[in-house]
Amino acid sequence: MSHSRITRRQLMKDAAFTTAGLAAMTLTAGLTPALADEVDTSKILNYNPNMEYRRQGKTDLMISAVCLGGHSRSNQEERNEIVGRAIDAGINYIDACWENEVKRDAKALQNRRDKMYLALSHGAKEMRNEDFRTSKKLLESLDELLLSSGQEYTDLWRITCFEPGGRHTFNAAYEMVDALEKAKKQGKARFIGFSTHDRRWIKFMIEYFPQIDCVCFPFTTMSRRAQTDSVFDALKKYDVGAFGIKPFAAGSLFTQEREENLKRARLALRYILASNTVVPIPGLNSIEELDNAVSAVIERRNFDLKEQACLNEVNHHVLASLPTNYQWLKQWQNV
């Protein structure tokens, strides 16, 4: 049965649908072209031998090493072109966390929904809004979003949390997970998770709620795996997938020079991929930026002394450029 023919009814029959033959791979395993003969690439959605793929925890989904984030200044026509180019490059995952992004990306995927996984969140009507902190209201929010975007289901419902996530009461967290679990059982979400800016809360949530499949959290050029008590130890232990938001530090990475910005974007993606931690989901505004991101996947991962100096310079620039409402990114230097 092709992915394009999957219906909610079929999902309800097999809510734990997995990509066969890939369960033995580790959390940070990637599939490079040289390793293509070691797995059944026919099980990888929209496989392209020039793209790298990484397993996302117990979902067993093999996700392209660079994905499309929802935050983008592109209009519908531009987004259609970007999505088409991404599909050609072997990218197979889009993350959209606000209603306008979901509707735009769903429309861009029209007639090619079988080429990409679509993850979504109704950010304005989820945990950040105190009126949507019950299972009932969250499920109503999901139904509204699926209807408005013309979708029967989402590949990943990743609820956007109140920040820092640790400010949620335990009851609110329980209600959130109850909604996620019900959506999965009802066939409205193939996999479930949440997005948070609170590193310590991630560990608590995945330890207490084994239902969680994936987590989205910040990871920038300033970030590195903590030597002790790393969140990645817990993610690996519980086999939870990890997507990296804010790879360009909310735009603070960039200057006024176009070519320099493209170079810095590739540098950031190379750094994140080399760290074997998360799959980055950058916001990309044009075909040029998309092609630049794809180029970063095939570039070498090791950094020479000149590039390391450049990376240090970039990080100093980011720290000096973070706007007031993104100062919290400094807390994500040791993850």
C-alpha cells in the first residue's frame, strides 16, 4: 500500500506503523550514500541517494538530514516552488507550528502529500494559551487545524508548550499527553510529541510519559552535548526522536551580506549535523536558501582551523545580536 493512500481508518488499524527493517539503528544513526546498500532504501520516503537520512527514535522514520521549518517569509507561490525543490533534493519532512504555516504548507503539498511527512502544531490554540490546557480543548484545536488545512491526519502532532515548559503544572502536562495519546489512537496523528525551550523539562517529560515519540527544541552553533546529565542521554535511553529548532539562532547568525549569510547558514548546518544530535529544521525563504542548505549536507563535517575560527566569530556575533526576547537561547549552550 502506498503512503499516498493511507487514510485515517487505516491509521487507526495500525497506529504504530513503522518503517520496516530500520528498528535496529541507533538514535543518531545517519544514512549516507555510501551506506545505502545496508538498508532497504525503498522504505525511506522520497529517498534520494544524494541526501542523508537519520532515524527519528521509536518512530523508525528515516528523516532527511535537513528539513523544512515552518517559519518562512515566502508567500504561497514561493513556498510551492521551495517545497517542489525540496522534494527533488530528497527532503521528506516539513514542520509547521502555526495555522497559517500549516495551511500554506498543506496547500504546497497538494497532490504530492506522499512525498513528505507533515508535522504540525496549532501554536495559538495549544499549551501557550491557558484556555487550551485540557485534553478536550487540545483535541478540538487539532480537529480545527486538520479541517482548515484539508488534512485527515498529521504525521507528527508536536504540541507547542508554554515557556519555559517547567511552568506547566503536572495536571496540565498530563492533559497534554492524554490529548496526544488519544489523537494517535484515533488515527489523527501517526506520532506524537512536543516543542519546548526548557531543557530540564524534556528529561522529566520523556521519563514520565513513555508515550512521547519526538521532541523539538533549540540547537544552534553555540550548542553542544553536555558532558554530564545531557538531555541526549535520556533521549537515547527512551529512544525519542529529536528535531532542532532555531538552527540560525532566530536570525541572529546573519549579517547584512548575502554571500556571508549563505556561508554562515551552511556552517551552522554542518556543525549541527557533525554533532550527531538533532535533525535541524531551518526556516528557508527562497530556492537559493534551500539549495544552500542541501549543499551543507554533502560538505565535509570536519572543521579546519580557519573554519573553527569563523565558527567562534559567528558565535560571538550571535551572543551580541540576540534580541531581548531570545536571550533564553544562551541557556542552550550545553544540552
